[in-house]
Amino acid sequence: MTLLRIYLVCAWVLVLGGLSPALGQSEREALIAAFNAEIEALNTGDLNAAVATVHDKIVLYGLYSPFPIEGKEAFRQAVQEYFDEQEHATLEIVHPRYRLTGATGVAWGHYQLTRKLKGEPVDITPGQYMLTYVQIDGAWLVMSMHFAPLPQ
């Protein structure tokens, strides 16, 4: 009977202690993949991909408007206007950080936006960003997005 108890305790230690970091790691990797997919969509001008991974009640501040943009349709419209005014834009992520707390994830860090507006010279703007994600049915959706240029 004692060997059975030792076996069960060891099994629980492996399940609770050994698997939890792996599960957390895969959730973190999924969050990072969702973040990278959003940045890739913005850099390639893929409107549908940029909008696909945002929550219906997203709140956006910064890069697209100095005023808050609320809701998925307003987000779609703001991203489309952003794409329409650019000849080229690349959002390079610098020093990304990620944090998970239950079904909430945060991605933050700095960026460098290199863009050429139609009829204008190339402009390079450093800034900071923070995206907040919520996990729904196993998918990470952007709940809020904030981009802020740094003073130059």
C-alpha cells in the first residue's frame, strides 16, 4: 500500500509540477504567435488578417488615431485608412515582452515604424506599444492595442 501511495504522489507531482510549465509555455508561445501574426498582417497590408484576431469590443489608441477607436468595425476602418495612406510601412518590434495571467496576456515593448506616406519622404518613428489579449475558446484575441511615438 505504501508503494502505491508513493507512486500516486510522484504521479501527481509530475502532472501538477512537471506539466504545468509546459502548458504555460505553450500558452505563451501561442500568445507570441498571435502577436507576431498581427504585426505581420500590419506589415503586409493584409486587412482581413489584421482584423481576424481582434476582439469584437477592441479598444485602440495611438498609431491610427489620437482618439480611442472602439469595436471591430471601427478598427477595420481605421486599419484600412492607415493602409490607404501608406506607400510602404514596416513596424519593427524591438525588445518584445510578454506576460500571462490566466486568460489574459500582455505584449509590450518598443517599435520602430519606418513608413512612406504617399507623396512624402520616408519617416522613421520610434515608439512604445502594449497589446492586451484575452483567451477565448483557446484563441488569443486582441482586446486593446496602444501605440505611442516616443519624443524625438
